[in-house]
Amino acid sequence: MTSNTIIAAVSRSTPPGKEPVLELQQQHTIPLTWLLEHGGPSIRYRVLLDLAPDGYASPEGLAEAAEAVTSYKPAASIAKKQRPTGIWAGNIMGLAPSAAHGIRDVGTVAQYRRLLQLGWRADDRTFKLTTRVLFRLLSRDPDPALLFEFKKVVKESPLAERWVRNNLREAASTALAEAGFNIDPRLRGSAHRTASAISNFLRSPQSEKPFVKAGQKYLLHPEAYPPTWYSLAMMASMPNLQRERAGFTERLGQYLAQPAPKRPVIIKLGKKLLRPAHLLLGNPIKADARGITSDIPLALHLINLLVRIDALHTAPTAMRVLGRLLKDCDETGVWHPKNLRSQPKGANKASYHFFPLLPSDKFPTSRQADVTFRLALTAKLLGWQLEYS
């Protein structure tokens, strides 16, 4: 039995009609040597920072690894695209180019978060420029210029402005939380407002019946304030807020474990109908009974967030996927599934900033490195018994 074997046992406390939750063997082998050899600059730095035992990396060695990230092509090319204003591609929330929405490239929040994941130096001017703009978004500054890619929507439908600014603040709060501004009162105030709005939604009848019929369409209830990928990531990055709002965090985890509605989520803003991709109305990942999913990056992203809010145990689908991925690890902790012909690709752009840290190349190890690193980090965050190879 390897260190990652699933215990095929079902919790006896599982309520009738509920999906059983698999228990996982709470130990894992971290392939430290393998990751440092094959992970590339970003994973190498993240391994030394987040995974290595205390004292493994000297301050000089850690500083050298951090400096290597600044010349790492995937990271340096993102930093080079930043405008002098601190903005990327003239927009805040774009996850991919979209001619329909006038978005030419990935936007500011996603690029800022991606640089954080890649291990870009926190004291670099690249972050400082954007951080100023993000805090302006939190300040409720009514400047029309701060509407960015939503200027046209608000001009055509003025009633949309409140929704737009709330979403921009939420996205900005997430980026700032992940950058470590957790005790800043501006961020804490914004985070509490977001948590209160979502908490009210989770307690309301709208959480069970979020749609209303309008003509031939079903629209999201105009007063509904469901969680989003941004608000979930914000909570995951603010442990103090989780402790202060433990009841809300528990309800949030339970809500994200239930099946998501099959119909598309459409909202009406004035005369405009939009399909926002960042809303979460239940479990966003799909997997079969064996835990096999077609979107491994998204599943890993969700698992990481659920672990950080201590809610993984409430999510049977996420547990099954994690168990399947762990089962495909060899005895040294390297993810080694059968017939891996290419690097896992994310269909949902919500995982853009998160995966991959090492782009695929001609070497098979590049297909394995990101999942191997994420599984090791998940095991450490869960507090499992760790061994190193």
C-alpha cells in the first residue's frame, strides 16, 4: 500500500440520500528532489518556500530562487505587458480575449494573481503600481474611469453600475488578500461587506431557488448575491476573517458541495443580459464515480480553496477527484498516471492564474510537475503526515 492509497470506506454518519464521502489516508510523500530538479524556476521557488522542511533552504538559496523567477519567461512576459498605469490590457476582470466584450487580452486581476502564483517578488514595482489601483477600487471612488471594461455597459444601462462596482471591488479584494494585505482595514471592510452579502443569500430562500422566470428565459433573481470564484478565494486567503465568521465559512462550504443548476446563469442589468462566468451556484466541478474529471486544473484550484477554508470534507466530488489524483502518484509522490500524453488543460478560465506554473515542453516531466506540486501542497495544508523523497 502506498502512502496515497484511498481507504474505500464510507462515513457512517452520511445522511440518507446524500453522496458518501471517501476517507483518505492522511499521509503523503513529497518528492522534494524531483520537484527541485524538474519543476522550473517558479515551482522550485514555491517548493523551497512552501514545501521544504524548516532549515532546508538557506536565506541566500531562497533569495536566489526568487530572483530566478524574474527572468523566467512565463513570468517576465506577463510583467512586460503591464502598462505604466499598473493595468493589463485595459481591463480588470478579463480572463481571456473576448471580442464581444471588447477585451483584447487577460486583464489586471488575473495577471496580478498569476504573478503571485509564479512567485514574482512581492516588493517589485510591478505589484506596487497595480496595488494602488486595486485599493482605489475598494475605496468606492465614483470616477467613471474606474469602470474599465464595463464603461459601455453602464453607459447603456445605468442601473448596472452598482453590480459592476461590487464585482470590481470583489475581484480587487481577492487579489489584495492573496498578496498579503489581510490586516489592512480597507480590505477587511470590503471583505466583511462581501461576506455579509453572501451570508444573507445563503440564509435566504433564493439560495435554493435562485432563478425567476422572465418571458421565455430564467434569470438570476435580481437580489441574489451568490458566492463567486473571487469571494471564495478571498475567504481562503484571510484566515482571520474565517475565524471571525466561522458559521458563514461552514455554510459556504456546504453550499459549494451541492449540485450546481444545469441551466445557464443569466443576469439582467438594465436592458443588458449577461452570462457572468465567475458566479458559483453549487459545485463547479464534474467527475465520474471514479473521481476522473476532464478539468484537472479547475478541480485542483477548487480543492486548494476548500482546504484553505477547512471545507474539503463537505465536498464529496472534490474528495473523489483528490483521491483519484493521489492514487495515480507513485511511491515517491510523483503524479504518474497511465497514458499521460499531454499536460492537463483547463477548460474553465477561472484557473488561469493557478495552472500551470511550468508550461509543457518536450520533456514528459513537464506534464507531471504542476499536479505533483499541488498534491504535495494540499497534503501539507491538510496537516497530513509527510515524508520526503
